[in-house]
Amino acid sequence: MFKKLYLIIFFCISAVAAQAQIIDSLDVHFNGFSFLDNREYKAFTERSRTYSGTRVALDFGLNLDSLNHFRVGINGIHEYGAHPYFLKVDPVAYYSFESHKWLFNAGMFPRAGLIDNFPRALLNDTLRYYRPNLEGLLTRYQTEYGYETLFLDWVSRQTVTDREQFIFGLSGKYLPDPYGPFYLQHYFMMLHDAGPSVSIPGDHIRDNGAGQIRLGMDFSHKTFFDSLSVEAGGMISLERVRHNTSGGFSKPLGFVASAYASYHRLGLFDEFYAGQGHHVTYGDAFYEKKLYNRLDIIYSPFIFKHLKGQFILSLHQSPGQLGDSQQAFRIVYDLGRKTIARFKD
């Protein structure tokens, strides 16, 4: 019912705006991916399960000019074997300002291409399956020397049963020389959990977040590898329960390092962590360990203009558990944003 209502309202507005010559053009965007992700974890048996399904997204855009856009659509997921079809359908509805240097989004918009590069220690990799949208605000400033992104993502609205929760965060990359190999990258996020609107004895406001800063070198296209980069830096997590005025943050620290190399259809990504254990609500649970290494072996059997398929074998090593593994296959498709009507000469 809501999907039909969205489309009716959208096309009514489009028709009126076109007659009044308010909008410049109308476009459509279709994309999605299918996934089969089998996880065999002895370190975390409760997370040892298989994720599988298909997620598709469709939206229509009203373009006032080259800078200002309104977009409305849906993003739905179906897990294989589940009934009824489409476990959940998320609405897409947002305003977007896009210029050469600035991006500003307000509403419910896809996270892909915006914050999906966050390390798994901060934002785990199942969010792309089950929480595809940001709900709130995001702005990005970008030049040849790098970029900075700031966002606010509302996770849960406060009711008598639901908790008030939102995430704010930022990420950025700085290149002292746009043509040189060195760069500095950082990530930070914080979850604010204020609880439900009714008082619960023993329940208090919680803050939970983490950050990383990394120094990296990118040698892509400077060797026989198609891509080659290495990074190293530090991680801190922040957690507190506001049960009294003197309560402060616990601040575990650690060292992170990673390396990525790809040649044609084969890629390798290795990430290492050593330090104190972290409890990050939306982060990967393996970073609760004091020592952890993950090796991803990536093979892309087919790569086309709008379609890419990947097999990924992930080997997880942590103290006492050297045989944990993960096998995933994903097909990603994106037809791009296509103009379907123009209203101005």
C-alpha cells in the first residue's frame, strides 16, 4: 500500500512540476546484489550461520537542475527460502545537492559509496545486507587532496518499547601529493543509546563508538599489480554508561595494519590487529580478541560494465581458533542512473 502511495504521489508531483517547468528532467536508477555468505566460526558460535538472499533497489529522481535532486523509491530484501517474499522493504526518499566539491543528502538514502568503506571493526559487513540506508544527514567535501565525510544516522525512534538510538560519524582521506603514494585516512563513529521513553530501573544512557587513524601508501598501477596498497595505524574504542556524574569512557587501544593486492581477477586482502579487546556494538565481534588476523582471497569470475561476480574465502585466525572461515559469493549489478524524460529546452 505504501509503495503504491509513494509512486502515485511521485508521479503526480512529476506531472505538475513538468507542466510548470519546475524540473529539468526525470531519471531512474536500478541496482542490487545477490549474496550467499556462509560463516563457520568456533570463536563465536552464535554468529556461525549462513546469510543468503537478494536485495534490489529502484528509485526515481526529479532533477531541478544539475545540482538539486529529489529521489523516491524502495530497497527490498528477500532471504532465500523465506516466506512471505521480501523480508523487509525500506523506503528511499531524500534530497541531494551535488556539485564538483560538495555532496549533501537529507532523508533516507543508500549507504553504498558513502560510508561502506568503514573498517569492519567499526561497522560490520552484514549492514550492507540488512541496513542498506542511512536515515538522516550526510555531507562530503572533496578535492584532489582528499575528502571529508560527516553523517548522522537515526537507528531507532524512541517509544515506550523502542530505544532512542542514533549514530554520528566522520571519515576522511588526505593526500599531501595527489600524485604521490602517501595518504592519511581516518574513521570515527559513535552510537548514542538513550533508552525507551519509560523509565527502566537500572537502565542508563549509553555511548559506544570507535575510531581508527591510518597512514597508507598506494602503489596501484606503479607495479605489475593492478592495485597494491598498505596501511598501518591505531584504533581506539570508547564506551560508557552514564550511571553517575563521575563515570567516564573506557578506552581500549590497539594496532591495525592491512595490505591489499589485485592482479586481473585475483585479489588478496589481509588485516591484522593486536592490542586490547574492543566492544563495538555495530563492529565485527572478532575485534573483541586481543590478537586477530583475517585473510580474504578474492576471485572475480566475471566482470562486466554493469555486473560483477565474486567468490571470497576468508580465513580468520585468533588465539585458540585458527580454523575459522567464511565463504561468500556475491553478484552485484548496477544499471546506473538513466534519464527517461526532459522537460526544459
